[in-house]
Amino acid sequence: MYGRGMRVVASDRSLSWRYAQHSGPAQSEREEPFPDLWVAHPASLWRIIMAARANVVADFAARVLREDPLADTISVADVIALLGAWRPYTVRRELAIKLAERCIARDGLTLDLAAALLGDGERGGALLKLLLTASPGMLIQDPALFAVLIGACAAVNHYWFDPLAEAAAADLSPEARRDVLDRVFAGLQPAAWPPDEMTRAIGLAKLLTKLFPAEIGAMDGEVLRRLSQQPSQPLQAIAAHLAAHHPNGMNFVDVGALVASENPSLVAAAISILGKRPIDALAADVAAIAAFLTAPAPEPRAAALPLAARLQNERPEAAIELAEMLLPTIYRTEQHENLREDVLAVLTGTLRPSVIALGHDTVWTLLRARSEPARRLGASVLDGLKPQDFSVRQLARIACNDQVIARRFAVAALQARVDDVRHAPEDAFAMLDCPFDDTREAGFTLYRTQLKPEDWTPTALVALADATTEPAQRFGREMIGRVFEDKNADFLLSRLAEHPAAGFRLFVARLMRDYVQGDTHRLKRLVPAIETTLLQVRKGRAAKQQVLSFIEEQLARDGDEQSAVLAPILERVVATCAVEDRARIVTLLTKIKHRDAALVPRVALVPREAR
């Protein structure tokens, strides 16, 4: 192959050949020792290109075959055989496309060559597309070519053929259109349609219904019957899809057998046929439609969408029943790939009015579900319901939903129902504990600006203090400090003293000082709160110190009334208080004992032992 060239030389170190000085693997000039001999025997080159395993050998034969006049001697049958060969792919494909161009220029486009080009893939399809675009009348003048291309271009890689075929079919006479359709059906042989050709079969059926809708609607049903009875599943799929566009298609195919098939494409075709039944028949088979919409494979689910749309438009009560049957799928974990998303798309799209018609109880259940698709569905239909359908407590819970649409709906509803919030402030406290900042800030603003001090009851303030998040607890202390009144002080302080949060206990200790202000009656009302604070074990250290300082301030007033109120408290807690507080409490008891020994009868002062 390289005897006359200087690019390939023998290695002086091994029994091998190599390129000299990193030369490239190809040149335009011929390098073989006997070029005329190869030209005189093109069959030998053809044997090489068809059987060579090495790219370099196949490339040598391809370069020689591309030259004139050898290329003009290659027959169409040889080009088709070359297109059908698979090895080596790159060299074979490039040579085959070049030779096909020469054959078309010399002999025209034949049926076999057109089918072979389409089967070759992108390059062959591009060549055929170029020819048909340049000569669109070719399809009109040759019905046989048109029929072959329809069958071959049904594959997903040749969508470019659809507009060309539609334009050609529109220009055909009714007789020519029937002729093309008959030729297509005549070429549907079981041997040419193995089971793995299902995608191509469905593409062919869709293309035929697009090109010849009137002819398919008027065609002889026996053709469909014969196709549906073929052992080839792709042919059965073609028959089923065409029967869906025939007015009497159900009479010519076994719909029951198709529905029971394990092939999803056949089931989808059967569903399309069932969709042509009267609406009363569809309404009676709501359970079957629900089963189709929740099928494991995506094809039956997609085919059942028009059935759901018909029910929604013509039988709303049946559509409501269908939506109710589909809801359990939304609540469950994913059982089949994209099943929940497909069902969710149906419920939020076609069947959305039916989901709304199920009522606010169903939507409330959806919003509170653990399933994220269920919450998404509930949020998407909220705008179809009235805010008055929900209680204030429910709206507050909805405002804490992870769906932004639901939160905005609930916040707007609560802002419009301020009177209800004023009547029972604690019903909307869930907003204040919400993990989402937008709802929490909206709740703070609502309570700060819309509620008056008289709207707050002691029970509501205690409930507000029971918030679990730190921002809500800070807001609770703010509201309690703002609306704190003397008449409810003993209840609030005694209850808040039991709060587990250290911040609240410290807050209570500070409120005691502001509340008492030297009034013995008020001090008596704080006895439970003081005892609760001092008896806390291993917590509330700062609050205890505040309360003890408060007691010291009260005893420093030299009033017997304050001592009479505080002495029993200190006497009770001294035995059970924390060790670090006992010395301080004993000191306070000693002061009271010196002031009036009768106030603390169980306390005895023991003189310090002198040593």
C-alpha cells in the first residue's frame, strides 16, 4: 500500500513499520506500487473494503474506489451492500455516501437505495433530505417511492420527512392517496417487523393518521382486522392506533386482548380506542380509567389523559369520583418511575376543578400530608376555595406549610379576618412558631399592629409564652411586658415562673420588682411564683439570684408585713434549695429571726462555738 511513498519506513529496531518523521496517515497521491493493477481489478478493492478489519487497509481501498473512473462502475446493489456492512464504520459510511451520490446522479433514486440511505442514519438521511427538498415533485410522481419512504421515515431520526410528506400528500389526488396507502399496507410484512420495532411502528401509525386522515377513516375494516391478527406486536400496534381513528375501529380489533397485553404500547393503543366510546360508557368505567392513569408504564398513563379530560368536560360528577380514586397514589411513596408526578399533573391540570369540588376538608388533608406531592397539590387548588371555609387555627397551620403559595394564601386570609384573631388570639399562634421567616414576620406584624391590650387574655398570654422557638419567645416576652396588668399579675407570674426557658424565668423575676413596688398585698399574690422560682433544681440560676435580690430589697424596707409574707417561703425552701443558694437564704432567715423570732419559729440561732 505504501511501496512508492516515503511516509512509511521499516523500523531498524523491530519487525514493524512506522510513519517517518510523524507523517500523517493519508495523502492525496497514490502510494501503492502497482496502481494500474488495482484499477484493472476493482473487484479486489471491493473485497477489501467489505472484509477489512483494519481501518488503515479499508482507508486504502476507499481512496482508490473514490477515484474516477472506478466509482462510475459501482452498481446500486454494491452501494446498498456497502451501506449494510458495519465494519469499519467510518470509512464504509463515507465511501457509501459518496458512491450513492454518484449512483443517484447516474441512475436516479431507486426504492432500494432510498431505504438503504434511511437505514444508514444521519448522513444517509441528510443526503435523502437534500434530494427531496431539491425535487419535491419526486414523491408525487412516484407513489411507490412515497410509500417506501413513509415506512422507512417513521423512525424517530427522520422527523424532517413529515413536512415534506404532508406537502406531497396534500397535492396528491384522492386516487393517488389511496394508492400510496395501499402500498404502505402491502409492505407491512411480519418478517420485517420484529418485536423491537415497536417505536417505529407507533411512529408509522401516527404519520399515516397525519397524512391520510380521511382515507384511514374510510378504509376497509378488514385491513385492520388482518393487521391486528398478525403475530408481530408492532403490526398489532399499528392496527390499534389506526383503529382509534376509524369510526368503527372497535369492531375490528380485540380491545380486551390489547388491554391485557404486557406490552405498554399495545395497552396505550387500546386505551385510545376505548376513548372513542360514548361518554356514558366512560363514566361507568371510572375505576378502569383510574387504573390506566396509575399504570406502571408511562404509555398507558399518557393515553388515558384524553379520557380524563372528557369526563371533566362532559361528566363532572364522574370526574370528581376519578379524582378521589387518584388521591391515594399521591399519598403513597413512589411505586413506579414518575407515577406520582404524572398523577399530580392530571390532578393539578385536567382534574383541578374536581379536586376543588372535593371540598376544603380534602384540601386540608392534602396540606397536612407527609407526602410532598400531596402538599403541592393542596397548595395549587387553594385559590379555588374561600378563606372562610377554614378556621383561624387551620389557616395558621396552613401558613406554616412548606409551599409558598399556601403560606401566602393563609397569611392574606388571616389579615382579612382580624376580628376572628382578636376574638381568640391563641388560635393563630402557630404562625409565630413557624420555621419560615415570611410567615413568622407576618404574624408578629399582625399581633403588634392589629390587637389591642384588651384583646389579650391571661390564658392567651400564657399560651403565647409556650412557644418553642426563640424568636416567638422573645415576641411573647414583648407582648406580656406591653399588656401586663395588675389584675392578672399573680396568675401570669405564677404560671410563667414554671416556664422551662431560662429567659422567661429571668423575665418573671424582673416583673416581680416592677409589679410589687412596696405593696404587701401584691407581694402576697406573688408567693407561688417566688416559691416556684426558688425550688428550680439545676436551672434558672440567674432568675433565682434576681428573686433573692428582690427578697433582700423587700426585707430592707424594715416592714414587718413583708417579713411576715416572706419568712414562711424562706423557711420552706431552705431545706430543699440548692447548696449554692442555702447560705444566702440562711442569712435572710437570720435577719428575720433577729427582727421577730415568732415569724420563723422553726429556726434557732446557735451561738458560734468559741475555740
